[in-house]
Amino acid sequence: MIKTKTQKTRNDTNPNATIAPGIMEWLRRTNFNDLVTSEMHSRDFNGSRAEYIYMRVRLLSVVFALLALIWIPIDLIIVPKGELGQILGLRIAYSGLFFLLSIWTYSPQSLWYARLRLTAFVVIPCVFYVCSRLVFSSDVDLEGALIGYSFLPYLTVVLLAIFPLTLLEGMIYASLVGITFLGSEIYLNKSLTISTLGYIWLLTLLAGIAVWAQLAQLHMLLKLYREASRDALTGLVNRRVLNKWLGLEITRAREEERPLSVLLFDLDFFKRVNDTYGHLTGDEVLKVFSRLLKRDLANYNLIARYGGEEFIAILTGQDQSAAVTIAERIRKNCHTVQTRGPEGEVVKFTVSTGV
């Protein structure tokens, strides 16, 4: 008791003492591998993030397609007649491509297609910017008719901030915009002026802010998703996520005409474990078995705690024979794992599996 009081007094006299543990706790809880790449993300989270990107790309594509057409009257006023036809053609093509992107609805849960959509979302304004610069490069001042076009790289980089991207993804998309801007400046001006370097510095600054916002979104999305979709005890996905992905996998298996198997695991006499050793020991048994499933089903991300002592694994691309072999291997491996009761006694368990 005296030691505790002394420690409290020291903390009260040092204002940084309450701040430092908070920072250290945040660093300890944050898995930076999750923020760098998506390799450690589960399949269900990748699907949800892909759908998140898909919805935002579609919405912004509609907005860009409409705004491009709304700008046409301004082009009629400020663009010289010699370049007007080319600019109108570019603007209509720009609007049309964004419209096509907005109606592309294929495979919204695929992260690969989400990245492809986002790449198109970045490339379309980059190409439009380069083409417009080439049209105006001959005799029209950039600060004049091109004023409505010069902001496109900055706008594109800033809009990337609304997507939950990993560090690697964010840097790739920002670099794509930066290379487009820098390359066009070098090609048209043959050198880098002081004003151009200022534009590059501003674009880099905006890209850094955008990447920071992307990582913050990704971190928060991961945290909220894991709290909502993970079983708190075992760390496996919960029944709600399982039902969602099972329906998607069934539909996909039918469309692609490939096998799909489901394993239902039920720990034998689990109530007896709880009654004999207590619920804390029962919880340890559940955690040990969940770790066994993660190890033996490392190639399958869709493993869930269905409820109580029941677990389910979805085996995509596996027929009945392969599923039975996998189930039998897990049944045998249960005999090799164990936990301990409150008095240190060894607690073993077995499992029954339905295919």
C-alpha cells in the first residue's frame, strides 16, 4: 500500500508520466505490418475494404463525370477556337470514362478489382491533364485558359485521402500522380523552374497528408472491423461474418462450377470440461483448439466460431474427399494438444467433425 501511494505521488508531480504510457500503449497495440501492406489482413476484411473502395470510386466517378460536362460552357468562353475542338473532345471522353467506371459493378468484394478501379480513377485525370497540357502548350498561357486544368493533380492526390489504403498502396497512387506531373513539366518546359519546384513541393506535401489520412482510416477501419467481426475469446470471425461469406462462396462456387466444402467442428463433452474444471479452463480449451485450426487450416482464412464449442471452416476449391482428409487430420491432431486445469492437471479434448 505504501509503495502504491508513493508511485501515485510521483506520477502526479510528473505530467509526462501519464502521457508516455498512453503513447507506449498505442505503439504496443498497433501492428504496423497491418498498415504497410495487406498481406496480414484476413480475407473477410479485404473483401469489406474492397467494397468500401468500390462504393467511393463509383460515387466520385459520377460526380467527376457530371462536373466535366458542367465545365463545357466555361471552355466555350475561355478556350481559343483553335484548341476548342480538341479540348471538348478530351472533356467528353474524360466524362465518358468516368461514367463507365461508375457503372462497372463486377466483383465489388475483390480487393484486386478494387485496386484496378482505384487505378483507373487516378489514371483518367492524369491522362486528361497531360493531354490538355499538350493542347495548350503551343501558345496559350497556363495561368489563362489552363487554370481550370492545372489543379487536377492536386485534386486527385487530395481525393485519395478518403480511401483506406495501406502505406504501399498510398505511395504507389501518389507516385503515379507525381510522375505524371513531373514528367509533363520536364517534357514541356525542358527544365525545372523555381515555380515548378514549388508546385512539386506542394504536391508532395498534399500527398504526405493524404497518405497519413489513408493510414488513419485503415487503422480505424481495422479496429472497428475486428471488434465487430471477431470472436473476442478465440480471435476467429464470428457467426455474422461467416453467414455473409458462406453465401458469397456458395454463389461463387456455382458460377465457377468448382467444389466447395464446409467443416463443422464440435468439441466432445465440452459441458463436462466446464463442469469439472470451470469455465476459465473451458475458455482455454476453446483458445487452444482455435489455434490448432489456424495452424492446420493456414491456407483457408474463413474459419469461424459458430457458437459455444462449435467451429466452422469453409474450404474453397476442395471436394468431399479432400475435406474428409483435412477433417481427419485435425481430429488426430487434437490428441497432441492439451491445456491445464486450475490445479495444474492436464486437460485433453477430442472433436467430432461433420463434412
